[in-house]
Amino acid sequence: MIVWLASYPRSGNTLLRIVLKQTMGLGSYSDELLKVGFSEAVSEEFGHLSRDEPWDSFYKKASASNELYLVKTHRPPRDNQPALYVVRDGRKVCLSYSCYHQRFTPPPYPSLLDLVVGTDFYGGWSEHFHSWMGRRNTVMVRYEDLVNASGTLLQEIAEQARYTGEILP
């Protein structure tokens, strides 16, 4: 079974993965390759687990398994498996995402206007948000709440992630 760790890019998905790793010891996979600027060693600190098979094979195996697979995604929903969706103010996201493109991707990169109107690979922030939040088994986690996560929030995250062990402070 997959539990999606979903968000629009630059919304706090990596922070969620760090919280899962540091408080529950949970690692997570990604449906995409590592981004530019992230080494394997740094990614392990973030809870990143490497796949040793192509995405399609991994997805079929993980979806059919009774074992839990946490999978980071920035893409729209593919199925009805449960999800934690990290949401951050769309204005801050678009600005951060624009800076990310300018720093890490070769030109021509999308302009801030392109990101605001949704002509990016991942579409627009609003469309992305509504595609995930329109599902009955998605729990929303606000980025601002995740920065200093309370015990209550950590318990809610643990429940959605199907984690039953001890939560470290």
C-alpha cells in the first residue's frame, strides 16, 4: 500500500519527509529521480529511500503490497490510496519555485507569471491543491504548522502514515 506524501513543488514536502524520519524513523521513496543539488547522502538524512527498479514496476508492487510505502509526489493523484498533502501559501510557493528554477534549471525557465497561471510541468497551484483535496482520504498538513509541529499534528500524521510506534519529540 502506498501513502502519498503530496504537495505542489516548494510547499514543504522535504520538511514533511524530515519530520517523518526524525520523529518516527520512517523513510520514503519518490516517484521522480533526485533533483539537481541533492546528493544521496543528504537525501538519506531527509528520509529518502532509493528505488532499485523503474517507477512503473515499483508502483505496481507497492500498490499491491500489504507493506507500507511512503511515496513523495508533486504530481496530481493517480489513484485512491491515502495521502498527506502539504499546503503552503500559493504566493510564497510560486515565488520560491521561480527562484528554484533560476538557481537550478537551465534557461529558458518559467517566469513567475508562467508559474502563477499554471503553465509549469506540474500545472498551477490552485488546480493541484483542489485535485488532492477533493479526495476523501487526503489529510491536509499546513506548512506553517509543520515548521513547529505539535504533538497533535504529529499524531495525525502518524495515523495517516499508518505508523503505530513511538513518536520522538
